[in-house]
Amino acid sequence: MMKWGIAINIRESLSETLRKADVADRGGIDQVWVTDFPTFRYAPAVAAAIAERTNSCRIGVGLISPLLYSSTQIVQFMSTLAESYGERFDLLLGPGDRHALASIGVSYSSKLMLDKTVSTLEEVKRDLAEVGHYCSVLLGAQGPRMIKASLESDGILLNYSDLEMVDWAVNQIKNEIPENFQIGIFPPTFVGNCSDMESNQGISLSAAMVAIGLNNAVSEVFGLREKIESARGLMKDRGLIDLEVLKSLGKEILQRFVFCGTAEQLGDYLKALEQLGISSVVFGPPQGIIKRGIEILVEAKLGV
């Protein structure tokens, strides 16, 4: 059965974050994910507050970048959470958005990204087991090498929404998937009227961030490299993703990096994902930015 998760925005007040987590928990959402944004509120502290407030949902911490935290730090805060609130936490590791990290002075090569992530994954899984905690350690992945590396974890969250891309990603590991391995996706999401997606700045910006960060090997596979590299260069020149960058990508590309549709369309989308082997979806921003977005997701879950 498909698991539903929601990524909670932690940029507003903690009280508002907790109200949204409460809505998700009471509404039957399976997981609440607390993403670690560089320079924003410390994700494990928010996860602890959510654990105090909620009863049933699992709580995900991440994406946590090993370029910002050592394996010792990660094991320490995940152990503290489990000891304080029980074994209801999951961890998502991954290098993080290259552009967000660059904004705080962190840069890395593709090789360093892969090596550091894989070594941290191995250390965290080993050290958590040694102290008697067995939370799921998932890997956030997009490119073929990181997807392959995820086989050493408990599961993967793919940064894709487009069904063709999801199918391609799953096929990278289809014949090697270990028992109980979780395969999920973590797409930008907007459940509602998407007849005029261009006017929805939140969803367009979220889609553009994923598109611009797309692995070069993948953009080549799907014939998107030229347009994405052009938009990436424009973003660097302008210092942000603005209307010109969105226009450079175009509606056709943006639509491939987001789920945007009605509750009925979401039901059809989830059925298609299940046929591809997907067992969980974490609905990313902008769905969880406001409380009403979570209420809409809860209503959609009740109707599926």
C-alpha cells in the first residue's frame, strides 16, 4: 500500500510548523518529513518538537547533507531522538542542492559528493546498529551512480515526478533490489487546479530548482541538457531563479519536474507509480508550505 509523506516547511514559526504536523498526523498522513535547510532551523530540534505534538505518524529527518554534518553528529542526534521519543524516526541522506550549499560557501566535485555520501551512509548505518537503533536510513538520489549507491541503504527517495524518469531510475537497480528495500519519490507537489501552472509561482520555482539541479547524465538521456544548461547559466548570471529563468526552461520542461493536478489526477498518478514499483511518495513544496495545503492533501488521501 502506498505510503504518503509530507515535507513540512520549517521557515516559519515553530508553532505554525507544529500546527501543520498535527493536521498531517490527525489526517492519516504516514510520514512528516523535516528538511534541513542550510542556515535555517535545526531539523532534529524540529523533529523532536513534532514528536512531542503528534501520535501516529513517522517522522523523517532530512535531507541531511554529509557535507554539513559528520557521521558522528548524525548518529548522535538520531540516537537522541529515538531514546527520547521511540523508534519512529527515519533518516534521509544526500549531498543536498548544489546551489543552496554554494550560497553558504560549500562546494564539491561529483566524485567527492558520491564518496562522502556513501562513506557517511555506511558509517551511520553501522553506528546506529551498534547503539541499538534501527531507523530506516534512506538515500536521496537522482543520478545513476547515486541510485546504484542507494542499494547499500534501506531505500531510496528519487528526486523525480515524471513517470518516464521514474521508470528509468527504477530500471537502474531493478535486478539488484534487496529484500525490504523501499523505493519512493520526493517531488514538488501542488494538489489543486493546475490549468495555468505558469501563474503558480510556488510550484514553478520548486520545479525549476529540481530541473536546474538535474544530473547532467540524466539530462542527456532525456534530451534536456541544452535547455537546462542555458537556464542554469542564466540563473548564475542573475543570482536567483526569476521569471526569465522560468521562461528559459519553458512550461514543457517544468511540468516534468512536478506533480500538479487535482485530487482525482493524483489518484491516477499514484496508481501509475505503484505499477512502476514505487511504494511511497513524499509530497514536497509547495504543498506543505501552508496549513491549507496539508488539509487538501489529507482530503485527497481520504478520497483515494
